[in-house]
Amino acid sequence: MENLNSKGKLVFGSLFVGALIGATIGVLFAPHKGKKTRNNIAKSLKNSAYRFKDEIKEDGQYLKDKAMKVENLLEDKISKASTSFKDKANELLHSGSDHEMNKK
């Protein structure tokens, strides 16, 4: 278990260092001046954040709709089961009272 955890840390660390090196090289060899590059990066990050936020909203709405469908289905099943249980209980009560009447 510890070995797997160490490997996971190594992989994550390697990816992080690789991304950091890639970003540094990208900024150094960027075709624009530093300020424009930083603005482009900021705009790109904002756009990505907005898209991510929209996707999360859509996924959240999808999950909410699914949960409502499941809730309605369960309420319907519980209602039907309750009605069936009451009907069976009434049948047993009436058959028991009919049986008592036949004894007398």
C-alpha cells in the first residue's frame, strides 16, 4: 500500500514539474511581450473557468433532474405499496370478522 502511495506521489510530482517546465518554456518563447502574454493567459484561464462553471451547472441540473425522477418514482412505488398493504390488511380483517361470525 505504501509503495502505491509513493508511486502516486512520484507520478503527480513528475507531472507537476513537467507542466511547470512546459509553462516556463512557453512563456520564454512566446511571440508576444510579457504583459500581452500574461493578459492572454489570464483571458484563457477566465474563459476556461467560465466553461468549467457552465459545465458544472449543466451537470448539476442533470443530476438534480435525475434525482427528482428517482424521488417521484420512489414516492409512486411507496404509495402503491402502502395502498396494497392497506388493502391486504383490510382483507385480513374482514375475513377474520367473517370467520368469527361463522363460528357463532
